[in-house]
Amino acid sequence: MGLKVTAISQAELPSCDMRPERWQAPLIDPYHHWVLDDDRTWATFHHIDDGYLVRFPGFADFVIAKDGASATCHPCPDLSAATCEHLFLNQVWPLMQSRQGKLVFHGSSIEVGSSAIAFLAASGRGKSTLAAAFSVAGLCYLTDDALVIEREGSVYMAYPGHPSIRLWDDSRTALLEAVTMSDPVAYTSKARILSATGLVRCAVPRPLAAVYFLGDGAADGIELRSVSGADAVAAWVAHTFILDPKDSVVLHRHFNEITTLAARVPCYHLDYPRRYDALDEVRAAILEAVSPKEPDT
């Protein structure tokens, strides 16, 4: 049966029996694909009778139901359980959530007071490191990598994700001492650090009070400025998880929701030198210069 997932919850990770019956079955041309920075294909997306198939060449096929409520994984024969779990959590689970009508973004989030603020960025721009730095300083993190947002009345709620943060070795060494890590995986040298002493987590949804879109680290000092209108909408869209970008009905609904989100949640551009000795100053600037206010209810 492969990896069967129903009633999706990041708090209840799926198991995998590693049976590769459908691994690399022939497929028609993909309707979408993800490409890495070096131009290698990372994932291909296919329409199939059951719904959708997302193929990670050399790793696994994931069959996702049309409604996004369940998925089955067919791993390649030598794929480890840890790698299978990472693929599901970081790549497939966000796509499933988006197919169920939720807003899902490539970002991390922390708790400030009784609200949440979020950091959205492309891979490698430091959003996980920034979330970990806040957490080490005593501010709980909600999620890392996949940020799920749901509207409740006029308020957008940020939801907690899997109880872990993924960090490169240098970030882990700089920010954390004694931590509990998951098993290593094949496709990334990032370690998934489980909630432990010194890494505190918020396990309940919080109203989203502000979002920060991270720059590329080219700034000489801390840059923090407001972003609004079409620029804010474009920034949200750029960091969206979506399973079928060819589905015009879903795209229209998704774009309308993002437009409302961008108008209601204060948005900022944030860039700073990517040095660990600058993180305290960055954290202070965020909390002091743009202190999030409680959203109206």
C-alpha cells in the first residue's frame, strides 16, 4: 500500500512500509515542475485518474487524492524512512493543505505576545535561522518551512506545524548546544531539530499580526520598510504552495484570498547581513520598530 495518509496532521507523522510497487511507473508529460538552482529537475507534477502524482526523481512518487485529503507514497527501493518523512513534511503536506483550500506559504512563524509574526523567503535566505534565534531568546516558534494561514472572521490565524526546525550545521552550532535531532536524510544536509530545551514552541494558532519578506542578505545593515498594494500581493504569491497552478478556479479563489490577506496583515521587507552576531540586533529591530498590534476582532 505504500505510505497512506488520511486526516492529515503534522503532529501525527505517517509511517512508511517502503514497498515500491508503483515507483517510477511510466507517466505522461508533466503539467508542472520544480527546478533547482542548478537547473536539475526536483519534482514533476502529473494528472492521473486518482488525482495527482508528484514525482521526486530518484526518491519517491506521491499520489495525492483529488481533494488533497489523502496521499500514498511509493519510494524508490533504497529510500530511508527519514528521507520519506522529510519529503512528506516539507514538500507534499503543504501541497495537500493548499488543495484543501488553505493558504500555505514557504515560511516560518513565531509567537509575539498573543499574536504571531511570520518570515517568508526562498530557500536559503535564513527564515529558519531567524525563527530559531527568536525561539532561543524565549519567543516560541509556531512553524518552520510551511506556514498555514486560515481566516476566522476578519482575522487571519497562523497555525502551528511540526514540532521541529530545520537548520544547517553552522546555524545549529551557533544557536543551539544540546538538542535532539531527527535521523539524517538523503536530499539535504539540513538537520531537523526537534523541540528541546532551548527551542520553545507554541502549539496553538495565533492571530497573524505582521509578515516579513526576507531579502537576499546583500544589505550592509538592517533594512526594514513597509510593503503594500500590488507589491505585497506579489510577495505573498511568490511564496505560495499550490498543487495545481493550471486550475483556474482554484487560482482565482486563491488570488482573491491573498489580496484580502495582503490588505489586512501589515507587510514588510526585511534584509540584514547574514551574520550570527547580527541576529540580536535584527530581533530587537523587529520587536521595537514594527511592534505587532493585536488584530481587530
